[in-house]
Amino acid sequence: MTEFAGVSGNQLRQYIEQIEKLEEEKANIANDIREVFAEAKSNGFDPKIMRQVLKIRKMNKDELAEQEEVLNVYLQALGMATDS
């Protein structure tokens, strides 16, 4: 392949093919994750709640505390707060 306007066709093709391969792997992993959620659901677990747990586990303690504090303020403002 040749160069056009300073762009190496071979190098560009390598990048494109590498990205395509990674996109395919990403799709396969996403499918695997869906299968695990489906299996968990069939065993009585709630995938929606599991996704929330995963999100929380990714947060650091300060982020989590801040989010919980803001949530509590919002719930109180709406008269929905639970007394702990």
C-alpha cells in the first residue's frame, strides 16, 4: 500500500484491524456478561440491583459517602427519607 497525503496505508490498516479485533472481543465479553446476569436472574438474583452493587464497588469511600449524603438530602426534600 502507498502513502497518500503523508498517511501510511499499511500503518492505518493495522490500526483499523486492531480496533476491529478489539471491538469483536468487547462484543464477546459483553455477551458473556449478559449470560452471567441471566444465570444470576435464573437463580433468583435481581440483575438491576447487581448492577448497582457493581457501580458502588467501583467507587471510593468518599465518592460513595458524598452520593449517599446527596441522595438523603433529595429524599428528605421530597418527604421520602427513611429514618435510620
